[in-house]
Amino acid sequence: MVSLDFYFDFSSPYGYFASHLLDRVAPGDWRWQPILLGAAFKASGNAPLVDQPMKGDYARRDWDRLSRQYGIPYTLPTVFPVGAVAPSRAFWWLDQHDAALARRFAQLVFHAYFAAGQDITAPQTVADLAAQAGADGAAVLSALGTDAVKQMVRAKTDAALARGVFGSPFFLVGDEPFWGCDRLPMVAQWMRQGGW
Amino acid sequence: MVSLDFYFDFSSPYGYFASHLLDRVAPGDWRWQPILLGAAFKASGNAPLVDQPMKGDYARRDWDRLSRQYGIPYTLPTVFPVGAVAPSRAFWWLDQHDAALARRFAQLVFHAYFAAGQDITAPQTVADLAAQAGADGAAVLSALGTDAVKQMVRAKTDAALARGVFGSPFFLVGDEPFWGCDRLPMVAQWMRQGGW
């Protein structure tokens, strides 16, 4: 079986939309991999979309349009983008023992930020969401500041960069890279055909 | 009837692929509008894809993959990107009198650059392609350096920028903007449904 990796930043609207569309459009046994795009942007010379003239206006409109097109709840957060350090750390700490729980947590984080307008940079919010997903919230809270967990997020982000990941969402089917939410139909075709 | 505008730069591989896919995926009475993206890049702070680390490598691979996926002949030109001034001027000069001829010419320019490896910045090549499309090659050659034609290309590019166009390909269905070759299915859906 070919590996399926879904890279995203919790602060990325296109990552959020992809988290909803992935199972609809290209179902499979995806490994969810939150990373911190700030590092990727440094390496690739990119900047957050909303800071770019013209492109930023287009992106805002496009996110609203995607929300209406697929019926996905979405409101641009008032503080945007954010450094999604806390939820990324919590994810990888949870993922060590229970990938399914970590994935439920990731979906709750995305929903909290892009649908419920919550501050996902706040450790207590992150712990509460982890508890909702079925984890021990207090344990998550105390894990967030440990060096081991900090190092884990850095290592995951570095590993993604080393595989050529430079944006969110980014999909790797084996080693074949696909960038962007609107590439999901191509991803599905690649998975069905095993490439071309 | 809503207006359909297809903006592209003759030096853009994604513009080239879109020129092949437009009629297949989102058929309609598109106005072909070559512009000079250098100006748009200046306004939006973008740079040519191939100059961007990581993203450039991805784009090169993606162009080959699109070529195989759709059976569209394609080789990355040895000199790339280029300032497509001469063919853009010729296009708009031809378009004044015969939009169908100008479109045939545009298809020949794209083919010359991305399939046949020709230098589309050379005025004589441009004149020859115009002749192939059914125009008077010598008249095109002498028109290329005139102030009126220079001004026309600048005005078309400025008008595109004023409408929010910042990349290639870029589609406007009425005033609804769509950026990128992989948005053509969404463009088609928007055209069918009249928006959502």
C-alpha cells in the first residue's frame, strides 16, 4: 500500500477546506500531519496569502465561495493567520498513542478556529478541545510546554520540508506531491490509476 | 449573456495548458486576452514560479504531469520565462480586426513556444506565425514597433490589473474571478449554475 500523507497548517483556510473534502473526494488511509508553515514560508520565500496584494483579496473571496459551494461552515477568524504552535504540539503528543483520537482533535481544532471563532493559540482552549476528542485535558496542558513535544513539532515540520512540502494543504501519495485543495480530484485519479 | 474573459501570459505554462483545456472543460464564447504578467507580478509582489525555491521544482514536475494527464504536447523551453512582448503586441493588433484570427494566432504562439521550442520573442517568428494564422506577416512585422500597438498592450494589461487579475491563467465570468488552470471545473460549474 502506498503511503498517504495530508500535510496542513491549522491556520490555513485551504487546509481546513481540504480536511472536509479529503474523505469525500479522495478517500483513503491518510496520515494527518499538521506542520508550522512559517518555516516552509521561510524556506520557499512565500508569505501568507492575505498579506499579498490582489491575491489576498482573491483568497478571501475564494474561501467564502468554497464555503458556499460545499456547505462547509466558515468565517475568516478575526485574528488571522496565527502561529498554530499549541494545537500542533497537542496533536503530535496525542498522535504518539492514538492516531484516530489525534485526527478527531484536529477536526475539532479546525472547527474551533474557522467555524466557531475560537482562539486556537490558547493552551486552555487546546486542552479543552483535546478533552472533547477523548483525551486527558490536564495531561495535554502540561505536555504542551515540554521540550520533547516542542522538538517533535520541529522534527515533523523539518521532515515535511525535506519531502518538498511548501504549502497547505499538501498531499503526498507515496512520493508524488500535490499542492492545494483544488488538486484533490487529481489526487483521487492518481490513487485510482497508480499514477500516469 | 455574461462576459467570459480568459487572461493569460504567452510565457505561462499553466496558461498554455488552460488554452488546451478551456474548450474541453468550460466551453463558451471566451475572449482571449494575452497580458504581460511582469506588470502584475510587480503589483502583487509575486515572482515567476521557477524562481521560487521548492515551488519551482514542484511546478516543473506538475507541468510534465499535466502534459501526460491530458496528452498535451509540452517541453519546458530552454529560455524560460520570457517577456512575451512581441506576440502580445501582434495579438492585439490582429484582434482589432479579426478576433478569430487572433485566437488562432495565439494557439500557434503557444504551440511554438511550449511544443516546438521556438523563440517567440523574435519578431520574425511572430510574423511567420501570424502569416500561418492567415494574416499579412509583413504588415504584422511593421506594426510591432509602433507606439499605438505598444500602448494597446499596456492598456490591456492595466485593464486586467484593474479587474484584479494577478496570474495566468485567470478567468472572469462576468466579474467573478477564478485563478489557475485547476479551477476550470469550478468555472464550468459557475457558468452552468450562474453562481452560488
